[in-house]
Amino acid sequence: MLVAEVEGLSKRYGAVQALDRVDVAIEPGCTGLVGSNGAGKSTLIKLLLGLLAPDQGRASVLGHDVAVDPLAVRARVGYLPEGACLPGDVTAADFVAFMAQLGGLPPRPARERAAEVCYQVGLDEERYRAVGGFSTGMQQRVKLAVALVHDPAFLLLDEPTDGMDPQGREDMLELIARIRGELGIDVLVSTHLLGDVERVCDRVVMVHAGHVLAQGSIAEVAGTTEPGFGIQLADNGPEVLAALAAAGLPARPSGDDLLVQGASDLIRDVAAERGWPLRRLVPRAPSLEETFLRLQAAAGGPPAPEVQPAAPTPEAAWGVRR
Amino acid sequence: MSEVTAPGGTIYDRGYRHYDGPREGRGRRVRAIAAAGVRRVLGLKRNWKTKVVPWGLLVLAFGPVLAFIGVRVLFAAAADEFFTYAQYLRIVAGLLLLFAATAGPELLCPDRRQNVLALIFTRPVTRSDYLVAKLAALLAVVGLIAVVPLVVLFVGNTLTADSAATYLRQNLDDLGKILIAGSVLTVFYSVIALAAASLTDRRAVATAGLLGVMLGSSALANILFFTAQFDGRRWVAFLSLSGLPGRFVDWLFGAPFDPGTLADQAGFTGPGYLVAMAVVVVVAAAILVWRAMRLRA
């Protein structure tokens, strides 16, 4: 059974069409909802929760029609919203216990479960401090605890690593992977960070300007892009890119390398003809980033500076610990 | 589940467990929001600064009553009568206005300002549940000040009378009037305070706005009545919003209006002021419902 499904869903805010006849099927597992800022990700999530009414179309979550029974949906779904949303003068333990009661737990089990869940998300003694004094990373953990405390069947996480330092992001991604792997809770992660999706998700839905560009398993979606080669030349400037393109080898910068599509011997021959020192030529499997940029360009969108490439490795982290 | 055995006991790391206990319904959610509201208004589980205003007002409401009863118990003949119930209710009405003007915004404004509604409405909580819970919280705390000190005073007067049974028999209707007046004042101040709080997400603005409207309307009514000459000027008595509860209370307890005042000269009786209060409550409730239905997660 699908965890969530939308058919022909549209939503407009004034002159802005946030979603336009979108069809999405969320299967069990961990699904990434990817798109630039303003692509429609948060709107889709709010429509799934029944917090917004669509202009047309329908949505169902865990077998409940969102328009008919939004309260039943919210009873079984946990949501981690983007941005600040915590009361500053209440302790984490008290607030998570309060939210547990809003999920239907009686007071005593709510307090016990709040303590357990706070511990599970990495809030030990900090849970007895007022939330207003927490770092961004700790506040994200509190929001995750709030989302988990009433034992939901489906978690919606909107930019869960937003504002976190590299170690905090690693910890959060590890938590998300555990939530799916060990706890068996289905997860939808909405993010503009493709690297995070590649780390923890099985499936992906790509949205741009209110439309779905692609959806499916990560391997399926990334596999729609031809594999290429990563090359490193002495100069990766625009003249090189133009020369490669003229030779029928589309290329674009990717960090210190150039990503080039074409046969390796042709790439080698072009470099040799031009006298470019070719320092590295390695095969590169298609990535979600390349697929997203290709599909976005095909849909007529600009390059998406907000869509981040793969996250820095832990070795490159600041070393700032929680 | 992992297990470690140590001298004197075994430590279990149970890890995350799914919850298979009882789940309650709408009543639990409303009670949770209301209980959290009462704690917030009284500054419970928060730093000491948030307790100053509510507990200060509670001391002002209860302190004189308890002191009077103590004096009567210790020195029976020394204190004949404290205030009448009507007089004390009019003093309490002033405290109620101050309390509601700070408590109402404390209940509604922070949730909007800190965007906590983004989490609350992702639970199965409707806007009407939220509104009912917040109103219940404010009614409970305002009622504490409006009713309980007077009931304590009545009980104290009864127990310290020469004959408790005689006092009770002769004054039992006063207890009924205390409960009626206290309830009317509780509803009046609670609804208008929440309506004022629903119009802004800044507590100070809501408090100042409510006090300004209540006190300013009374000043305006007095100015219009005593300086202007026009047909029907007696009706401006109903514009004095802060004066309406006191006039109702005086009528209920059979106390005359103070001579020369607007109430005395306008010539209306208690039921008229009760109707005016009802109109104010209905308008305030309509504002509150309209604003609540526009709340967004």
C-alpha cells in the first residue's frame, strides 16, 4: 500500500502557481522530496497534512483522504517543520510531553515517552533546559522529538538539516536513517540538498516550479542521465568548456573537475590536440544532481544555485561537536 | 535490547519502542492545551519574573480577605464589617481587568509570535478546540479571582458570626449573588481579553490596547455626559465599558449608585448594564471566532 498519494493536485497563491496538477506516489521507505526553494515542496507537505486546501485534485495519506478526514491523517503523521517554531521559555521535556498529549497520550505516559524520545534523538540533560537557549542543531532535535513522540506511522521532515553545522548534519542524517531502518517508520524528507537524499533515501521525487520532474528509486532516476567522465585539466575555464562543447562533448564544472559526457578516447584526443595537460580521467556514475539539473534545464528552468551538490565528507567537517 | 549486569542490578537499554498504550481523544487534547494555558498564565514552570504579576494580583485579591478573617478570629469584636460584598466585588473588578489584560495576551500571543501553531495544528487539533481550550484556561484563572475571595469572605463571615446558622440563613442569597456576579464578571473580562489578544501577536500591544479601550471609553463617556448637551445623552452610560460590571454588581446587591456619578444620573438599572455587557461579550466573541478561524499553521 502506498504511504501517500496525490492525484492532479494544484495550489495557487495569488499569481503564483505553487503546484500544477501534480501526481505523486510515496511508497514505503525513505523518500526524498527534492527541489529548489519555491519549487512547491512545503506546499505539497502542507497539502498532505491537510493544513491547506487544494484548488483541485486529491491527496491521501495512510489510506485516509486528506480532504475528508484530515484529523485522522494528523493523528498518525509526525511533522518536522522548516524554520523556528518552538516556545523559548519552556523546557524541551515539557514541550515534547505537551505535544505527546496532543497526540492523545495520557499525561503520565506522555512524560515518560517524552523522556525516552528526547534521549533517543540525543537530548540528554539538555531536555531540562529552556528551548530558547538551544543551538539550531538542538532545536532541530527537539522538533524531531516532537515529530516522533506520539509514535507516528509516517514522518514528514521539512529541511531537517537546515542551519546545522556539518557534524550536526551527519548526526541528523544518521538519526533519519535509524528511524527508517530500525524503527520501520516511513519517512518523507523534503530538502534542497541532493547529497542528503543520496545518503539516506531509497526513492526520490523531484519537483520544479510546481511540476514533478521525475520520481522513482534513486538508481532509476539517476540512471536516466548518461554516465560520463570526470576530468581535470590545468585550466577548467570557459574557453575549455566551449572547446569541448564544439567537439560534441558537453561539459560543466563540478568542484575541481569537469564533468564531460562522451567517449573517453574522444575526450583524450581533444585534450591532446589542444595541448591541454590531462591530469585525471575517471568514470563518473550519474548522480542525482546531474539528473536534476538536466531535467530542470529541459523544463526551462535556470540553473539552480540553491540545489547543493553532495555534502562534504566528515573528514572535511569543522570538528565542532554537539 | 542490550543488557549489562553490574553488582546490585542490571541496566537495560530498551532503545526506541513503539507506543502501544491508550490513546485518548479530543478531550485529552483540549485539556492539555487548557492546562498548559493555566500554567503559562500563572508563570508555573517558568522563571520567577513571569510569576510577579499574576501572583501579585492573587495576593491583592485574597490578602485583604484573609487578613480580615484573621482579625475577626483573633479579635472578634474589633472588626464589625470589612467591605460589603458589592464593594469588594467592585475592587476585585479592577483587579480582574488588570489580570485579564495580561493573561489573555499571554495565552494567545506567544503561540503566534513564536510560530508554535505550526506544530500544534499538525496534531489532530482543530481551531475551535484550540480556542475553547484557551478560553477555558482563562475562565478558570479569572474565575479564581472573581469568585473564590468572595466565597472565602462569605465563609469567614459565617464562621465568625455570633450564630453561624443564623448568619447563613439570613444571608444565603448573598452567596448566590456572589456566584452570579463572579461568573458574569469572569465571562466578561475573559472574552474581551482574548478578543484583544487575537488582534495582535504582541502581548504588550494587546494589554495596552485593552486597558486603553476600557479606561478610555469610560473617560469619554463621562466627558460626553457631563459636558455635552444632546438628546439621549444618558445612553452614553453604556459606552463606559469599565463601569458596566460595577453598576451591574451594585444593582445585584441592592447597593445604590454613588450620588452624582454618571450611573446615578443616567437612570438605568442593572439589567440594562447586564444587556450592555452581553452585547460587548457577543461582539468580542465574534471577533475572537473570526480571528481564530484565520489562524494558520
